[in-house]
Amino acid sequence: MLFLGEYEHVIDAKQRLAIPAEVRDVFNPEQHGSAFIAVPGGDASLWLWPERTFQAIARELQGSMLGDKELGAYERRIFSQSARVPMDSAGRVRIPERLLREHDLAGKAMVLGVGDHLELIAPERWATDRDQLDPVRSDIWSRARQKVADRGRGHES
């Protein structure tokens, strides 16, 4: 399952965001759980992970972080600032106000499908980020294809 596309959506007065219909169509509660986990992400975006995907990642991270003080502190920050956001019958999630404030999400948000998760970002910020990525897009594709080819030949780069 892949989350794809970009969608501009309104965050209503009750802090609810409608999950795009195209995303809801691929969201399977039996596979993904009944909620998303809202997690502070990189680049001023708020990440929405399907509940079960986030739980699997959390289990993997906990085992690898034993004894690493810096990663342990980061884990504390991520888990304490994250929130479970169930999807209601209308396909909306309620984002806690503190997360909306921290990520400058007021009124509107871009919902980006980023493979295994969604990212919420202010429309103005996304326009700037997208413009910065456009000139290097072909180089990124070329490097990604090379990495896939190297893995296919048993080389890890």
C-alpha cells in the first residue's frame, strides 16, 4: 500500500482534517488499525502514520536504541509529542491544537502522500519546498535508480 498525491484541505474550527478520499480508499483498518499517529516530522511537517505501521517502527527502534543516550532522548521527544488521531465515520481526524500550532497549520494544510505515511504541511511552505526540489529532481531520480541497481547486484552503497 502506498499513499500518493498532494491535496489541499481545510482544517475546520474543531481542528478536524478530512483525510482525502483517495487515501481513505487504500486505508485498510484490518491492516493499518483504526487511527493515525500524528508525529512531529522533518522540514516543518506533521507526519501521519497508520497506527499499526507506527507501532511496528516503534518496536524496531526500541530494540536498536538500547544504551544510546542521544537516541533515547530523541525517542522520548517523539513519543511524548505524538498523538493518536482516530478517523471518524466521515473520514476526518482531529489534530491536537499544540501540533497544529507547532507546525503552523491553521485553516489549510497540504496533505502529501509520502509512501508509507502522510505529511501535513502549510501550503506556502510546500510551494517553497517543491520549488527548491524541482531543479534537482532528475539528479535525485538518477541516484535512486542507481541505488536500486546496486542493491540488485548485491552492492550496498
